[in-house]
Amino acid sequence: MWQLYQFPLCPFSRKVRLLLGEKGVAYDLVRESPWQMRDEFLDLNPAGTTPVMVDEDTNATLIDSQAICEYFEETVERFPLISGTAAGRAEIRRLVAFFDQSFYGDIVAPLLHERMKKRLVERAPPDARILREAMKRANTHMDYMDYLLDHRSWMAGGTMSLADIAAAAHVSVADYLGGIDWSSHEPVKRWYAGFKSRPSFRPLLSERMEVIAPPAHYEKPDF
């Protein structure tokens, strides 16, 4: 049995969990707060980041969300998520990188620092200026996602792919932290509402980070 080291608002762990859910791979969750820098966790991943997957039966250790996703994409045939032509697969990987790097860096990372880490670790108030800038950037990124969904059924093309999973993982954390204004992004809202109804997504929506509550609409598929 695989063990997944993660914490509830880690978007990269959510990305892995969604892929495993779609592929029907069983695993156990292990709560890990990487800011605590536990020696036992650093022995698994000296970088101290989540997610990390461990199979204690084989001593296999997988680190980094993209490496983990590619591993299970290669070893589990069910529900392929990086498929199609070479150009189509390249587009999937391009968009995964966009969400994991640009969307995360511009939006999710500052929201996590200001609204989670400052509260739980630093015991300091959030910086309103940084929050406003993150929400402004979120609106710009959501405009781009609207554009994609105006021209495609899914983020990368005609079928659901790892690009959609990466997008949903990051959007869900930003939404939990109150960083998304849904009022002017109907295409993304429809796509996300459908995603929230998928069985792989429901366990994520029911989880809560201690002392940090999501908006009232967060768990509702129809919002």
C-alpha cells in the first residue's frame, strides 16, 4: 500500500490525489506539515516539500508531484491522462507547467503564506497589499482559462487530462483561501462545478485546515 505524505492545502498533493482517484490507485494519507522540518520526513525528502509517496513493501519513494503523476501514468493503464498525439501531449505538459509554476507562484503561494503560514506558524496578520495583488493576478489567470474553455471542451483539448487535474488542484486551494472572484468567469465556473462533482474530488472538499475555514460556497458543486 502506498502512503502519501501531504497536508490538506498542498495543491501539489491534491494534484496527485486527484490522479490517483481517477486511476483507482489505493493509498493511505499521512499528514505532514513541511514547515515543521521533521527529521523523519527530511530523510525521505531532503528538500522538505510535499508530496512524497512511499511504498513500504518495496521501499520505493517517489518525490515531486509531476514525477509521481508520470510514474502512475506509465504504470497504470486505467484512465490515461497524458494521451493523444505528440503535439497534444506536449500541450498537456505545457499547461501542467503553467499551473504548477505561474498559477502557483502568482496566486496560490502568496495566499498560502499570508492566510495559512502567517496564521499557523508566524502568528502574524496577513499583508492586505499582497492579498490584493494575488487576487488581481488570479483574475488575469482566470481570463486565460476562460479563453481556453471557450475554445476547448477541457483545458488541453477534447478530453480530460492531467492539465485539468493540475488546474483543479490549484484553483481549489485558491478558492479555499478566498482568492477567487467567480462573478466574471462563467466558463471556468462551469468547468470547476463539474470537477467538484467527480468522485475523485469529493474527499478533498470535505477536508479542513485547522483554524482556517473556507468560504460558504467552497464545498458546493453548484455554487
